[in-house]
Amino acid sequence: MTEPVEAPLSLKLYELVGTDASRPFSPYCWRTRMALAHKGLAAESLPWRFTEKSALAPHGSEKVPVLLHDDKPVVDSWMIATYLEDNFPDRPSLFGGEGGRAIARMINTFGDIAVVGGIFPLIVADIPTNLAEVDAAYFRKSREARFGGKSLEAVMASRDIGVVAFRKSLEVMRQTLKKQPYLGGEAPNYADYIVFGGFQWARVVSPFKLLETDDPVYAWREKLLDAFDGMARKSPGHEV
């Protein structure tokens, strides 16, 4: 894996944080962080919080990640990945060709629905504990509206049962990892970073244990925590 080096041009990354600016926790920002490291690119971190919409408005977005390349904005983790692939072709490929890019697009949807969507109700009430009061209030109001006014605590109350179904939803991934070390094959690629982003998000914000230690998905996650000189493991998080 390539060690991060200084980017040949200015790269800056808006990424979601809470009260601790050194604790980025968006699953989508972590996809981008891993993609940048894979490419050997260093980006200046621009901490961003839920209620700081005005900081992103000039760049045409209301949410992170937003990558600035010489002040040109690239919005959305998938668009950032394809931008990095196309604009830094001399660096290690995120997809391994157009076929890999096409498959990663499917994994991107799986990551959104099965992984991020599956994890969200299991950790949702833990997230505000990482936020300042104004951001916690915004998060609670906006997310409880998604659940028809149900409190975050009520949504999360059945997580000991819900996590069983979540683990079952990973069976296709689990069977793949029994036959190869990474979703990308012998080495990780963007498909791995898509899914890993969700697990790193959970690890940063919640002490809840999503995976059993004998699960091949757990072993895969551990390897990615150690990737790029332990970049993700060194980021503050829970030992789960």
C-alpha cells in the first residue's frame, strides 16, 4: 500500500466532526480518507459540523465530504473517488479498471443501504454524545423526523435483536472473504473502503459491538484498521 505523500496540487477535505475535531466520523468521509491514502495523496482536513451549512454552500453542497482540488469542489464520496481515479492516473488505481469501477458502483449502493442503513438504528442514540449541544439538537430533531417522531433511544432500544439481523445481512460479504482476503481480491480497493467506512463510523461514535470476533468480516475490518500505517485505528474510537 502506498504511503501518503504531499499532493502535487492543493487538496483540502471537509469532513464531519463533533466536539473533538480530531475525531472524523462520517462513513462517507472515511471512504474518501481511505481513497486518498490508497492514492498516496495528502489532503488538509477542514473540520465541519452539522449546523455549519454556510461553510459548504459556496461549494454547492449541504453535506460532506467535499474535496477541494486547487479550490475546485468535488462533492459526494463516489464522485470524489472517480475524480481521484481519473485525475491521478499515475497513482495506484482505486478500481483496477473499468470493470472494477462498475462493480464498485454496485458495492456503493450496498454500502449505503445494507451497511450504513443497517448500522444506523443500532448506534443512532450514541451519536449525539459526540456532538456539541447545538449540533446534537439539530441531529436529534432531523433524525427523529425520519423515524416519524420516534425518539432516538426508542429506535435503538431493540439493537441487541437488530444486530443479529444486521450480521446476517453481511453473509454474501462473509462468504467472499472466506475465499479472498479483501473484497478487491488480494489487496484492498475502493470496494473495501466503501464498506469499511460504515464500520469505522460506528467504531468512532459508539461502544456497541457490531461484529463477533470470529467473523471473517471482523478480521477484514481489523486489517483495514491497520492499513496505511494504522491511519483508521489511530483515529480516536472505541475498542469494539
